[in-house]
Amino acid sequence: MNRITITAMAMAGLALCALPAAADAKTEAYVQANASEALATLNDPSLTADQRTRAFSTYMDKFTDLDAVSNFVIGKYSRRFTPAELAEYRKAFRTYALAVYEAQLDAYRGKAVVVKDSVDRSETDSIVNTVIERQDGKNMDVRWRVLTRDGKYQVVDVALNLDGNLIWLGIEQRAQFIALLDRANGSAEALISKIESMTAELKASKRA
């Protein structure tokens, strides 16, 4: 990534971190329960790789609002794609996003998810800070951005502390996808092809 992209991501991350008030206990409990369930599927030795992926994807699909994430990461282009293009893109993005979540969390397999604290960005927008506790003591910080709509909670972005850098996956994907679309004159076909290629690479590299 170039310096402008990295700077933009860093500023966006800081904006999400420098927040006041604490989120409500229900939001924290939602993240605690669902993140723990998703993590448990990655730690289940009785499952094959395919079974683990299916179980993890089922939890994460309910836990996250992938339509909202898919629109966010392509910005203005979500209004420029035809309905058919948008549907095909969302299908490809869902598969890719779930593969990303699995790869990133699976790389830091842990024994428990513990909520540290939380902050409200607004009445319906919160950040829940958690730690994945590992048996080797190398705990991993994970932050979950949660939106509330009509009393229903859903995650719309996840931040991982990778090598000392807090990376919001949605923000990183947005920078990458919009840059690709800008170069390709807004071609949905070019973006979908790239997403499918990245998904294939992730699936090929996952553990047995």
C-alpha cells in the first residue's frame, strides 16, 4: 500500500479509537457470546477443515452485516453497479469476507474471548474491545464495530492488532477495492474476478 493509503487507514483507525462513552452491557454481551461461538468452531478438533469452515461461516454470517460491509468497501460504486452486478459482487464478497475472517482469526487461535471495555460512537454505533486469550500467552487484541438497528445487533467491521498495527479489515478492503475500481473504470467484472482470485488464495492456504 502507498503512503497515502496507509495514512488514511491510520487516521480512520484513530478516529474509531478516540471515543468517549461506554457502550451498553447488551452490546458487550452480544460480542462476547457470538465471538466465542465463532472462535469455538475454529478450535474444535472433531471437525474437518470443510466442516470447520461451514460452521464458522454460519456463525459469522449471522454475526456480521455483510451486505452493509460490501456496500461500504466499494463506496460510490455500490450505486453505480447494476442490480445484477451488485448481486454477483455481494455473493463473491461474502465468500471472500468469511474467508478473510477465518484466516485472520484462525492464525491466532485462542482459548477464550474476553471483553475488555467498549465505547459508543453514537446511540446505535459502538466499538467493543476484546482480547483473544491464547495458551502461549500471546494474547490478541480484536475490536468489533457493532451497529444497532431496531434492537438488532450486527458487526460491520473487525480490527485486528497485527504486528503492533491496528488494522480495520473493512477500511483496508475499501482502500484496495476502490483503487482497483478507479483503475478499471468502475468495472464490476474486474473487481469480482480479483475477489474470486483472492478467495482462492485464502482457501488454498488454510490449515487442514
